[in-house]
Amino acid sequence: MTLDEKRWVVAALSFMFLGALLIVAWVEGGRQRVQPEAAPVVAGESARCYDCHAEQTPVIATQWAGSEHARLGVGCFECHRAIESDADGFLHEGQLIATIATPKDCQSCHADIVDEFDRSHHSRAAEFVGSLDNVLGEIVEGRLAAVNGCWQCHGSPVRFLETADGEVQRDSDGKPMLDPQTWPNTGIGRINLDGSQGSCSACHSRHAFTTKMARQPEVCGKCHMGPDHPQIEIFEESKHGIAFRTQIDEMNLDAETWVLGEDYSAAPTCSTCHMSATPNQPITHDVGARISWTLRPVVSTKLENWEPKRNAMKDTCNQCHAPDFVDAFYVTFDDSIEMYNEKFAIPAQNVMAALREADLLTPTPFDEEIEWTFFRLWHHEGRRARMGVSMQGPDYTQWHGFFEVAENFYTHFLPQAEEIGEGTASVEAVFEEIRAMPEHLWREGMSPEQRAEIDAFYQERYGAVPR
């Protein structure tokens, strides 16, 4: 071996040794970073759980060890302890344990919060299983589309695997086997084996259960996104979302109380408006406590007791905005929802009702093109328009919302309905009512004066008239 070759070998070995040291340092540094700031309080049966799980599932153990639960001595056994009547209880290391920690378990410490949650629409989210949404997912698209899609947000009943004789299947350790189509599932309205509804870990991700995470919009965005309820996208385009993203370091997300105007003032999140405390009202886990309209169905309606709910939301708004600003927003918000209802939703609903009453549609949903068109009109486009207005997202109000509502209504829905209902007097009568509505008279054409005014504008600004 030449002298140059020896030097090359020595250099290569040196680089390899240095690289190994850097890797060890990086790994050790990573280990140090995930250690909890304070030693967890591990007592009683939970001590055995923690010691074992620190080896078997170290990430879970580390997440718990850094949690408020760990600081207070609320451990594995306190949350997963089962009683004889628990259907999913099984003997594990000498103790009766349940796989799923449910709101009923959380209630022993958080009774008021669970009661608030039980009053919320979130707790009833799994009731959608009888809706067109679930028919579309489970039947039209295929069951696993619902299992891995719809149910992961809405929740579903948790069930066991059963033998041919209807007995619960158990593994070699005697543990009852949960149906993989229903578990894992952190859907917000999950129907648990103990009869409770909900999943606290949908927002407070297990096992850290940090309030910091639950206060950030991404938590809500797991479910509140997409073509039919794009709240997270609307938030991100709104001034609220821009302020949050650019000033997130000023949000004091770790604060114990997190009162708007006292603990932070940089920006709002979903939690700020719908759940968190203000100087005048406490935190609530009823996410509908400040909502005055329902924007989900074909036709929007004001909710029961909508006035106190609106006043609660206005109180939140007034922490950042002047009362005149807030009042003006609600005027245009209400008027916009009424416009959607009167111009598009109610006429379209009347058309579909007339077609069904005339036996021109089958009872089976989604087997005719107009049913898809109508569903998209209100369920996707109509919701986007309404939610865009409600959250001050101009692009979702206009181009993803009312533009697509109008384009669908005039160029797809009405032509399809007119073709199906042609020659049927009861259906033709509905069409005549729509044509006579002031909102739809524009289809008769613009006056020469209106046309000339528009042409002059384009000629002056662009040097050409659109044709």
C-alpha cells in the first residue's frame, strides 16, 4: 500500500468515526429531548404498567410521562381500569383492564366537561349512519370507504368479532377481539361498548392529552376539511387564520386558563370562537353553544335558542372587534344565508319533491344522475358558500361557493329536472314558479342600457369587449 493510499484509509476511518460520534450524539440528544420536564408521579398499579410499557411501547410511556395526568398521578390503571360489567374488560397482569378509555372513564374526574360534551352535536356525530352520506360511503362506494373515511371522523359503534355461534372471539390470552372495522376509531361520536358516546382523544390526542394541541386549528382540520365542510381551508384563507399563522409564537398556547384578551390577544383559533373562555363566559365543550344557524342541511334554519347562542358568540367577537363591526357582519351573514335558501335551496328542494311525488324518480338514492347533481348542489357547493360567509372566507364564499352553486343550478340541475319532468303538469308548475322569481329574471336577458354600460367598462379598462 502506498503512502497516499494509507493516508486515504486513515482519513476515511476518521470520517467514519466522527460520523458515528455525531449519530450517537444525535440519538442521545433526541432521547434527552423527549424526556419529561418533571418526573411523573407513578403510584399503585400504574407503576407496574408504566415500567412495562416504558419497554414495550416507549413512545406511549414518554407521552404520558410528560402530561398533566402524569404530574397529578393519573396513570394507566386509573384510565384503563375495568369493572366486571365492562364488555371489553379482560384480565391483564392480574388486573381487569379495558382497551378503550371512554368518556365514562374520563367523567370520574371531568364530570362537567363530559356533561357539556354530551349536550353537543359532536357526541351525536355517529347518528349520521342513517344519512345519505353514509349510504353513499357504505353502499355506493363500498363499506371500507365508510370504515376508513366517514367513521374515522363521525365515529361508529364499536363491536367485537364473533364466532359462528354468536360468541365473542378471544385471543390466546383471553382478551376479547375487537372488530377491526370498528376499532381503532377515534371518531368524535364513537358509540362505545359501555354505552357512552364520544372519544375525548379525537381532540386531546392520547396519551399526552395536551390542551395546547386541542387549541390549535389543525386538530379540528382532521375532520372539518374537504369539499363538503372546508372549515380549516376557510380559516386558513381568512384574516383570522393569517393572523394565527403569522403570530403563533404569541398565542401562549400552553397557558393554564387561556382566556381571550387576558392570556393571549394575537389571533383566534377554532377553539377561541367555539369553546374557549372569555372574560365574560367560561370554556365549554358544547361546540354548538355559540352557533345560531345550521349550515349543513339542504335549507339552513336557525337553531333552537339561537339568540342566546348568538349573543355568546358576539361576546367572543367583541373581545377583538367593535360592536358595530360585529353587528354589521351578522347582518350580511344572515342575509347571505337567506339568499342561498330562497334563490337556490328551496326551489331545488321543491323540484326534487315534485319529481318524487310524480313518481319520476325511483326510491333508491343515487341511482339517477339528478340525485348526484342535487346532492352536490347543497351538500358540497351550498355548504361551501354558507360556511365561507360564516367564517369570512371570500374565495370560498364566491368561487368555491356561490359561483359553483349557480353554475350547477342553472346549467345542470334545472336542465336535468326539466327533461325528466317534461309534460308533467305538477312539475311544470314548479318550474314556472322558479322562472317568475325576481332572483331568476336575469335569465331573460339584460336591457340594452345594462349591456352598453358593461361593454363601455371593458372597452375602457381592457381595450376590448368580452363576447
